[in-house]
Amino acid sequence: MSFEVFEALTIEQLRAVGSSKWVTYPDAIGAFIAESDFGTAPAVQQAVRSRVETASLGYSTKAEKDAVGTAFARWAADRFDWHVDPAQVGVLPEVLTSLELTLEHFSRPDSAVVLPTPAYMPFFTVLRDHRREVIETPLVRQGAGWGFDYDAIEAAFAAGAGLLVLVNPANPTGTAFTREQLLPLVDIVDRHGGKVWADEIHAPLLFDGRRHVPYASLSETAALHTVTATSASKGWNIAGLKCSQMILTNPDDLKAWRHVSRWPSHTTGYLGVFATIAAYDEGRDWLDELTVHLQGHRDRLAGLVAEHLPDAGFIAPQATYLAWLDLRAYGVTENLQAFLLREARVAGTDGRLCGRDHRGWFRVNFATPAPILDELVRRIAAALPAPSAP
């Protein structure tokens, strides 16, 4: 598929569509939310269109939701060599719904939660809403990527933490963690009787030939202490259709799921069910082409940063369409989100929303037409002050 029609879209045309990314800040380039400007797979469009054309807009049946589990199991086996029973796959509206259920039913009550940071912004709010202490452990620079601080994670569990929130691929760093990076976590969590909630929502979007490694696939030990959450929403750009998957690889968790899932699962989006099945079964070729296109935009962004923001730190993401920019050298002391929204008319995310130690970092979305990406970087560069002296 050619993405030329999307590359030709202007800021005004995107704003006219009306998504949150483009209308929340109506005078700015929308780069603060993980939505893509490159549409979705034709198979997904057809699945939704057929339901609309026949006015089939009621509640989804159990059989239709079960079909989501079957489609996901086929996808996971083919793409990740992860073999799950479709009966282990539950359906929910959001990945965050899965986190809330895990906090309430699948982890030790009132125990602290280990959160490697920088991390997706809403995690902090959800964890605190559920009265959980958040223990931030830093991701650490490792060559051209990021890794875990195993000692900090070990110390957190030794102090009584009960749950690790593991985001792979990571948001906002775009790290695709390897098997070798993940295996030490299995030993730490198992040794302390903990649990892992694995958010793998960005798993369809890996670059440079990488292959996603589901945490629960590492071993039987890992499977028994993991609840996995994922969705077709990021890979196929269907977040608004509200359908995610929760994979329960512990038999006791699966048994509990059957008692606690009725109403949360009932709120899953009807159209999202059919869009998700179409994505996993018929949207794979389109996804592969999208990934190549996004990889080109990632590389374009790297060149733009080198040209216009030479004092910025930028580690090219291995996955996702999110960039994590280190702008500390430019000495902006106020909230970067507010500063760049006001001075550059760019709506991104201040690093401190991703963790306490990330002042001066900025998250932006590069899944946008190339001319807009170019303009985004030029605006940021023009607004920032001269770099601070070393």
C-alpha cells in the first residue's frame, strides 16, 4: 500500500478530522498522544464498514469475543512463536482496564508497584488511584539503547513490592527489550513471590528486523506470574474502537478472571471486536508496510535532530512511533510541554510526566506526514534558547 495520500495531508486537514491529537490544542502540531496519521488497514476498514452498512451496532456476543482470542492466538504464534490457548485470552476495552483488574484481583493487596521509568504517563495516576505506592526504578543507558536497573528492582521487591509494571516495547523510550534483558527479571520476581503486569501494546511496531519477545513466553515460571495486556490499537491505529486483550497464563488467574470480568468485558467496543479480528488475521501485510514507513520517519527524525538540534540527545527508538528527546542542554527550567506549546506551537509531553527524574526530556510522536515532522523539529529548534555552557 502507498502512504502517499496520508503524506499529503496538511495540519488543517488533520485538524478537520477531529481526533484528540489534533483538536485538543487547536493552534499547535499535535504530537502528545499515541495516534498515527497514517490510517488503518483496508481489511479493518471493511470490517467496520460492513457492520455500519447493515446497521449491526448492538452488543457483541460471547462467540464474537472468543473469536478475538482465537485471532490473537494465531497472530502471537505466527509473529512471536508464543503459543497461547485462545481460552486464556480475555477481551476488555482498554489496556489500562487490564492494569486496574490486575491491581484489584491479580496482585498482592496494597503492595507497592515497581515502575521502570521513564514510563507512560497515566500509569502514575492509575496506580495512585488504586492506593498503591509507586517505586520508580530508572532505565539505564546501554550503548545505543536502554536497559533495566536490576539492583533497584531487586531492592524494591525485597522491601515488599508485589507487582512489576513491565512495558515492552517501552513507552516513551521505544526500547524493544531482548530475551537476555528480560530473563533476569524472571528470577527476581519469582524469588520474591511477585507478579508482572506486561504491557505489550506496541509489540506490532518493531524496526530493523527485530522480533518481539513476550515476557510470559520466556518460561513456565514467567508465565505463572504474569498477566499480559495488549491490543491492535497502536499497530492498526484503532484505539477509539475500544478493544484490548488480557492474556492470563496462570490457571488460578484464569479461574478468577471468569468471576471478575463480566462487566469490564461487557464494556468492550462492539466495532472494536471485528476490527481487531480483521487486523490480526487480514491486516498483517499492511502492518509490515506501515512499519517500514515509520522506520523511515524515525530515520528522518534522527537526521532532523542532528541538523536542527545538535545539542539534543536522541537514541533512535527500536519500536513504537514515539521519540524521547533529551533537551536538557538547552536549559529550559519550566515545564517543557507548556514552554513548547506556547513558544513553538508544538504539543508534546514533558518528561516529568513520565517520571520524577526526567526534567528536560520531551516525548513527541513521529507518525505524521514528513512535512509536518520537518516543521515540528524546526519549530522546537527556533523556540529553544542557546545551549547552556558545559
